Amino acid sequence: MAATAVATPMELDAKYDHYDYPTTSPVAQSGHPGYLTSEQQAQVHQLRLLLESEGYTKRLDTLTLLRFLRARKFDVTLAHKMFVECEKWREDTKLDDVVPTWEYPEKEAMFKYYPQYYHKTDKDGRPVYIEQLGGIDLTAMYKITTSDRMLTNLAVEYERLADPRLPACSRKAGTLLETCCTIMDLKGVGITKIPQVYSYVKLVSGISQNYYPERLGRLYLINAPWGFSSVWSVIKGWLDPVTVQKIHVLGGSYQKELLGQVPAENLPKEFGGTCACQGGCQLSDMGPWREEQWARPAKWEEAAAAPAAALAPAPVVFETPEVKAPAPAAA
């Protein structure tokens, strides 16, 4: 039986760690913020020093480095390789430049085929992310947008999950939240659609696993078609046991288990909840990141605003002539 992780203050780096939300994980797990061994703390420093020596200056904060280290079982060499490959991808896609100005006007039209959206929180306070795969029709979708724009939008949404969504959720929950609760609806995914769904999901999964590690909290696969459980029994043998514990494969009678994790008032009606946002839950983007008490500007918003402010012309100050009181009349 594994020993329970002991809470220890996380060593923060004055240069990179500027958090305005809690930094201790809600569950005592070794390798997670607030529950690091002295060896794990040292591995964070080692990875950061290695990356700094190679000229990297961004995303070297402790929480980010810990996610890459956990994804590679605290093997510094492997975590370094993963981080460098991620930074190369970000540079190739110019993601840091894209995020602040990204617009996706085709979103509503795309949702007719492939709704994918964040909506409120689960009972642990994490963002709920919903995907409905049954309507995927790549031929029709590519008449609306391109594969590149679809994947760019996915990456931008991951960036917005990291900031501002998760920080806002952490502030509201009073504890560090680094993952989301995902619901993947497989209703309508029949034999004829499997090739299209698989090809796109494979691309999406690559981005998720390679560049956004340790973001999955729970995954509910609902409306799983007949025969999927047999396939799943084989697939889970290939996965890390920790990952398998996060995945729940459910058929059409999923509501009870899903409502055990997501409050009814936060779950859209079509999935058995009671939420019916004005204009539709799919496009509402409701959650703590939209609540004034918990929301803060994202770091990428502040970074984009700083150069604009520096380039803005100085305000013109119009001086009002001094008005003197009239001299008293001569006696």
C-alpha cells in the first residue's frame, strides 16, 4: 500500500512564479503541488536550469514544469524532451501571437456538426468540457472551415483553459485545480462514421497528449455504442493505470453516474441536467471565468495589452485658462 503524500510547502521561484490563486492540490498525491518530496523539488530546479541554459524564458514556472515532469514520471531527460518539442510546436504555429487576437466566427456553424465547449463546473470545481461526436461530417465541416483552423481553435481553447478558466475555478474552489472533467458523447457514432471520427480525434489527441499534459481529471464516454466495451477492455490494457482510473465508459443509462460528478444545475438538459442557458449552453461559455468575483485578465491578455499601451499616443491635456475674479470697482 502506497504511503500517503505529506503536505510540504512548494518552493516558488521569484522570477517565474506569480500566481494569484491557490497552489496546493486538493488531494494528497505525490508529485503534485504541495506534496513534493525534496527530490522532486530538486528535479523542478534541475529542469528549469537546463531549459534556461538553452535560452528558454517562457513557461518556466513551477506548476508548468511539474506537469511535464509528472507526465514523464519525473524523468528530467524525458520531461526536457517533451517541453522542447512543445515549444517548437508553439513556435511553428506562432501560437503565442495567435491567442490574443484569435477569432472563430464559424464556431456556431461548426457546432451543427461538432459541438465542443466548456460549460460551468463539476462537483470538484473543475471546468466541464463537452464534445458531441455523433454529427461529425468532415466533408461538410471543411466547407465551413479548414483543418488547420479547427486545430488552431482547439489549441486556443486549451490556452484559455490554462488561463483564465482554471485560475478562476481555483479561486472559487479555494484550492489548486489543474484539470477538467470531460464528457464525450458518442451518440450517433455508428460504423459508417468511425473512420471520420477516428481520424480527427487522433489529431486532437496528439495535441492534447504531447503539448498539454496532465489536464485530464475525469473522462466520461457516454452513449457508448454496442460492442464498445469489448474494444475498451483491450485499449485500457495499453494505458497507464492512473489514466484508466480517470475514464468511465457508460452506455445510454449514464445520467445517475454523470450527475454524481456534475451538479444538475450545471449540466445541460440534453444530458439529464437542468441547465438551460439563454441562447443555449453550447455558446454560453458560462463558468467562474465569467463571474466578476473570480475572473481576472489572462496573463496573455496582459502581455498583449502592454505593447499596445506603450505605443499609444500620450493623452492630450487641454489647459483651461485661469479665470480671474474681476477687480473691485473704484470708489
